[in-house]
Amino acid sequence: MAVRSRVLGTGMCVPDLIMTNDDLTRIVDTSDEWIVSRTGMKERHRVRPDQAASDLAIPASRQALEEAGLGAGDLDAIIVATITPDTIFPSTSCILQDKLGARHITAFDVSAGCTGAIYALALADMMIRAGDARHVLIVGVEVLTKITNWTDRSTCVLFGDAAGAMVVGPCDDGRHGMLSYYLASDGAAGNTLFMPAGGSRLPASHETVDQRLHCLYMKGNELFRPAVKMMSDSCILLAERAGLTLADIDMYVFHQANLRIIEAVGKRLEIPREKVFVNIHKYANTSTATTILAVHEARREGLIGSGSIVSQVAFGAGLTWGGVLWRW
Ligand code: ACO
């Protein structure tokens, strides 16, 4: 059995179409100034009408597998974290298993809001340490523009589409890999961020479509403060569980939901600005994909290298929150 899991490869995919803040001013009553000053977002990517989550997940997965030096046939499990699956069932992970040409392996989706990829990574770590799997593909993928209410300016400016992938495998050197994880939830606040219809509580009907109840609904200002607390607490717990201090962390990768939330967490924990990775201006909030995209780009920019200690932390619908701490 492996001592720990570690990341063997990362990948990402965003659709070609870019929507700028100015593009949004032609859809709703908003401005570039409002969006940048309140969120830090400048543009986001959007899928074509015929594209679904798995269409972004496949190229991201192939890129991660290539860096890991593995083929789809080497995978023992696929876990897809998403709130915008291709279909409610079967799972997007099964669609991915088939399209990648993987063996008849374990494949399932995780629904944990924007924290989904963190939940998936912790699950992969458990499977690898238990000896049940050697190579696990994790994907955080979202096509949020498909569940956006384009008449609601308070939400439609916030989201984008993307997939991030990580291939995780065993690590026995006792030094590198996942140092700790932390997962939490609070269902009592679930009505601050949810999709009202389309499940068994309110199945699709003409009325639910007319009332746009198949779109994302969010009380954004009620989430702001809890988000700062949940991500701050997660950072502290992750470091404590690994026997480290916050100052030992080389790079913080937070869920990219709002630049002001990211900055507030940094301020609260007294983290130097250069230790906080930000790419929200390019992609907006891509939910489960954000932290994987950020880790992938931070690696490409040389900000995360061998030996770097990285705190990857998120929060989201559920509510859910948590993180994983790596020595790269
Ligand atoms: N353009 C112009 N004005 C706007 C826009 C817009 N796009 N959206 C809202 N406004 C207006 C409102 O109507 C309101 O006007 P009023 O004062 O005349 O009533 C004013 O701006 C202030 O609205 P607030 O909602 O209070 O604005 P706030 O500063 O809180 O920013 C935001 C809103 C960006 C949504 C912020 O609350 C936020 O980021 N919250 C957290 C969201 C989040 O992190 N969600 C969880 C993750 S997402 C996931 O899991 C999928």
C-alpha cells in the first residue's frame, strides 16, 4: 500500500469562445467597471450550444495522462466532479471512461458544488492509500453558461466554462504527495446557492422552464462572509494536520469565485500577496474546475515546482468546503 498519493500530471481545457465584460453589457444592465471592481473578472470562456461537459473533460484528461506518461488503459478509477453533467444519469465519468477508451474501471461523479474537485482528490487519495487503485483520473468540469439565467445580472456575469484534470498515483518516498485533506459541509445554508428544478422535488415542467428554475440561483452577498471563513479555516486545519504552519506554505490556490474573497482570505491569514495565485480575470468562476486550472497554470508559470508546498482550497454549493495540501 502506498504511503501517500501524488499528482502525476495536470491538464486543462477551455472552449474557444471568449465573452468579455463589454459583451455582457449588451445582454444585461452592467458595466466593465462594476464587474472588475466587485469580482476581478474580465473575461470568461463559453461553450457552443452543441458542447457538453465531457467535450471539455476529454482534452483536459488526455493532457494530464500525457504528462503522467500513462494511457487510458493504465487508469483504475475516474472521478468527475461537476454540477453540470452531460446528463443527470448516466454519470459523466462513465461517458469519459468510454470516450477515453479506459478499461471497465470504477467511474462515478461527485456532487459537492465548487468543492467537488477537492472531494474527488481526497477520495482518490483514500483509494490509493488503501491499495484499491494505483492511478486515478480526477476531473473538475463545468459548463455553467448552460445553467445561467441570462436575465439576472447578479449571477450571469460571474461564471464560465472549463475542465481541469489531474492524474493521481502512489508515492512511497515519505516526503512528496498529499500531506493532508479536510472536507466539510453545512446543508442548512443550501438555499443560498442551488438549482431549484430538474430534480425529484420539482421535475421539469412547462412552468419550471417558464420560471427559469433550471438555472443557477444564488444569494451572493450571503455567501461572501461564510466563504472567507470557510476557506481561512480550511487553510489553518490543513496546515495543522500536516504539522506545518501557514508560513511553511509556498503557494495558496483558492477557489476563484471572487477576487475580493481571495484577497480577504489572504488578509485574514496574513499571507503575502505573491503566495496567492489568481487567474479569475481570464476564466471567471468555473466552479469545480477553478483550483485545478489554477494549479495547472501556476505550474506552467514556474510558481509551483518540485518540493513546493501547495494549499488547494475551495468552497461552494451545499454548502461544502475544504482543501488538500501537497508537497509537489
Ligand atoms: N452589474 C451592475 N450592478 C449589479 C450587478 C451587475 N452585474 N449585479 C448586481 N448589481 C447591483 C445590485 O442590483 C445591487 O444594486 P442596489 O444596491 O441598487 O440594490 C448592487 O449591485 C449591490 O449588489 P450586491 O449583491 O450587494 O453586490 P456585492 O458587492 O455583494 O457583489 C457578488 C455581488 C459579486 C455576487 C458577491 O456577493 C459575491 O461574489 N459573493 C460570493 C459569490 C460566491 O462566491 N458564490 C459561491 C461560489 S459559486 C459556486 O459554488 C457555483
